[in-house]
Amino acid sequence: MLLARVCLLALVCGAPVCVFAQAESVDVVKVAEGVYAAVRREPPGLMFNSNTVFIVNEEDVFVIDTNISPASAREVIAALRRLTTKPVRYVINTHWHDDHIAGNEVYREAFPGVEFIGHASTLEDLPTVGASNRKQTLAGGPQFVVQIRALLGKNKSLTGGDLTEEERASYASDIRMAERYFAEAPGFQIVMPTVTVEERLTLHRGRRTVDIRHFGRGHSGADLVVHLPQENVVVSGDLVVWPVPLVGSTSFPSEYRASLERMLALRPAVIIPGHGQVLRDDSYARTLVRLLASLSEQTRAAVLRGETLEQARRSVNLEEFRKLIAGDSPLKSFIFNFYVAGPGVAAAYREAAAKK
């Protein structure tokens, strides 16, 4: 029953880093001149809140992703205000999951005339799949908080063992984020894109170029990547999530690999992921390419052998990648199994069965 409650939440969802400024829940990292990543401080867990990126131009600001709730967005805007008083001209949503778009309404209120950029398929997916997922989460998700709190009281983990300190911090963080989400989500005013992208949209501000690309489906059907060619920076959205990837139920694993490879062909020096620390090389992203290739190929072979989904879950072996990504961490191993080995195999099975 507890895992069923946790599944509902899944529906929503190198060089030293220089901390330039801090808000309550983010570290604002200067990545390049005028480019800042507001990196979430919460530990890895089952609840997620997106990183946000500020691109401060000569006369305005572009913001990438707006968090899981209006309250989170207000905290991030406060951090932005400590950097500049320039107005936000564009908000770019890398995809339509709540943890990347729920704060849009706050930017609309704070910056009259702001435009919202998203992939064209968001116009269909956000009011349908997005609304359905949110409704299911609100109906059953609050019980998750009760049960996770009970586990904390018993010093037990989701896998039945005694809690590690890493798990304890993660569960406490999950509870805080879940309670905020459940309190605010019924009143969300969902803001749709006012500017849509099919394959590419390039914006110029003085000497800065902001190249918005859709390299194909991956974490979702609507993944946008923001490339800053002069700065050699890529904002990946959830195509890259650190320290454990989010393949997820709305993913397309066989295409995900190719989309990541197209992004990596830009040869970025810095990757700002949808969640997690700023990455100063592409080694982690290349591990994800290998993982997705193995996941897709093994699942395709299972389908061709006539295996059911449950049989495929047992035959697809991702242990090499779990060890590479999670190491000895029981928490990261659980997240890997929950967000990669579980829904990832199901998504790959769905794709392979459709092509059989």
C-alpha cells in the first residue's frame, strides 16, 4: 500500500562551485557571465522540485523552469531580485511536469507581459495527462505523508531495514515538499505556453544567443534543451537529473538515448540538470546514454522473446548501472529501482510492444 501511495507522487514528477547568493531553499551558482543556476538544496528523494536558471541580459531576464509550487517560485524570485531588478521577459518551461511549471502563475503576476515558452505538445498534454496526474496525486498522495512519518517514527526505511542518516534526511524533506504541494496544488492556476517550439527557437539579446532546441522525446514528449553557445552551457531539463536519473512513466527510453546524444553533440562544458548539482563535464550524461541503450535493448529483446511485462522486469538487468549511479547508498538504490528499473522498463516495454 505504501508503494502505491509513493507511485502517485511519481506522477507529478569538476571545478569548485561558486555560491553567489542564497535563498532559503536554493544555492544560486554563477555558471557564466549573467548565467546563474538556482540549485535546490533538498536531498535526493521521492519528491522533486526543479532547479531554476536565470539568464540576465542587458535589459531583461530569461528564466528556465519555475518549481513545484507558487511558494517555491516566490523564494526563487526573491533570489533573482538580489541579483537584478531587470524584468523577466521570457519563462522557458523545459517540459510540462508540475515541478517545472507550477510557479508560472507567480511570474505572470510579478512581471506583466512575460511570455511563456514551451514545446507545442504541452498545449495538449498539460490540460489532459498533467491534470489527470495531479488529480490522482491529490486524491491519494496525502496518505504517503502519514505513512512516511510513521516510518520515521519507527526508524524504518521503505525497504524494511533500519533508516540510514541519508534516508532520514530524505524522508523528512519528502514530507515537507509533499505537504507544501498538497496544500497549494488545489489552487494552482496553470499557465499554458504563449510561445511554442516544435524543433527550434533562437533568441538574441545583444551578444548573447539563447538557442531553444527539441532534440526528440526523452524524459517526456516535450523536452526542451536551452543552449548558450557563447558560454558553452546547456540547460538540460530532466533529460539529465543528478544523482539518479528520472526515466519515469511518461518517458520514451528508445528515443531518450538519441535525444541525449544530440544534446551531447553540442559538446557543452557545463550541463545544468533539471535536478541536482551543476555538472562540469559530460561523463555522467554519457553514463545515462549507456544506461538507456541497455534498458531499451534488453527490453526489446524480452518483447521479441514473448515475455510479459512482469517477466521483462525480472529479465532486464540494470545492476551495472545501479552500482555506478547509486554505489552503496540504500536510498539511491531505492530511487534507482523506483524511477528507472520500474517505470523505465514499463515505458520501454510499451515502446517495443508497439513496434513488434
